[in-house]
Amino acid sequence: MSDTPFSGAPMPPPEGSGMKIPILFGAVLALIGASVYFYYQLNQVRTEMAETRDQILAEIAKVHETSSVSMSTAKRSVDTLRTDLATARNQASRLAGEAKVEAEKHADEIAAKLSQVQEEQAKKVTEVTAAVGQVKEDANQTKSQVGQVTTEVSTLKTDQASTRSELEKTISDLKSTRGDLGVQSGLIATNSKELGALRALGERNYVEFKLAKEKTAQKVGDIQIRLKSADPKKNRYTIELIADDKLVEKKDKTINEPVQFLLSRAVQPYELVVNEVKKDMIVGYVAAPKVQQSRKL
């Protein structure tokens, strides 16, 4: 057998080929692992992209819905504003018409008031003119009345002088006598005319009375009087006087007789004068001194 290199016997492996196979096998495994990893990552990316797409689509739908609502709201707002604008224009037009009518009405009222004022002024002018004429007439009448009053004053002075003269004559005719207490009395009035003269003289206070027969005393001025009896035929009477809580009987007195009694607060005596005696009645007056003070004991 020849030792040629192309003989049928196997050739020994070249040197170093045993290390290449494991390396190739490792490279294949790595490639397969990388392929699996990339496939897994690709699936993850696809899943995330699908989720992101869904979220984006949801957001787009939401935005679209919101946009639709906003558009509807905006449209309604625009429609409302258009309606309000039309209403406002109508109201403005109506108010302008009413303002015009009101202005014309106000102008008519002012014109009517002006006319009324002018009429009233004209009326007042007429009244003043008439009043001036009346004043002139009144002035003439006043002059006439002044003359008449002057005459009346003169007449009144004459009447007063006559009255005074008559009063003085009446007073001079009055008499003073001694009373039942022995004190000289004041002037005695026998009738209402003479009593009026005494009042005008002003020296005493006078209280008239008409006293009927009663069981109880009646108040006359500062005292109380009870008529016990009255005799019109003899013009005599009997009374009881109550003064300063004391009772005094004045018995069998006659008309125009000054019945005197003293009160603690008077220096001068009080005087009771009966001018008329009737059946169970006497008529007269009580004369009280004007100065009232405590008597000195």
C-alpha cells in the first residue's frame, strides 16, 4: 500500500476543528435566545402599543364627546343670546315708544298746569283788583264809622257819667246802722239795685242767698245757715248760724237788720241781711270783709 495522501483511508481531522463546533453551537443557542428575547420584547411592545392605542382612541372619543357637548352648549348659548338680543331689541323699541308717549303726556301735563297757573294768576289779579276797590270802600266806611264811634264814645262817656252819678246817689241813699252785736254796720242794701251799688263800691264781698226752711243747714259763703222759722206778716225770722264749728241762734230778727257774727280769721264782723221774708223762706245776702286775718285776743 502506497502512502499517498489520496488513499481511501480517512484523513485525520485537521488540527483545531474540535473547538469550532462548541463555539458554533453556543452561537446558535445565543442567536435562538436573542430571537426569543426579541420576540418577547416585540410582543410586549405590540401589547403596550395596543393598550396605548386604546387609551388614545378613548381619549379621542372623550375629547370628541366633550367637543360635541361644548359645541352644543355653545350653540345653545348662541341661540339664547340671539333670542335675548331680539327680546332686548323689542323691549328697547317698546320702551322707546313708551318713553315718547310718556314724554308727550308729561308735556301735555306741563302745558295744562301752565294754563291753570295763568288762569289762577289772572283770577288773583282780578281778586286783588276787587280787594283794592273794597279796601278803598272800607276805608271810606271806616272814616264814617270812626266818626260814629267817636259819637258813641262821647255818648258812652255821658252814660258812664250818668251811671256814676246814679251809683253815687244810690250809695248816698244807703244807710248804716248798728248791728245786733253793737258794732256800727256797713252800708245796708235793701234790694238788688242797691246791692249792685255796694258791689261796685268794692269794700266787701257779697254772697246772695235764697234760703228755704230745711232740717239741715245750707252753706252760704264761709258759713252755714238753717232757717228755723219765718213770719212774712211780721217780716221776722229765726236762724241758726254755724261758723268756726260753733252754732249760734239769731232769734226773731227783722228785714234789713244787719245780723252780725265774728269769724276767727276776720277783724271786722260778717253781716247777714235779709231783704225779704216769705213763707218758710228768706232772701238776702251775706257781706264778708275783704281783709281776712287772725283776730288778736
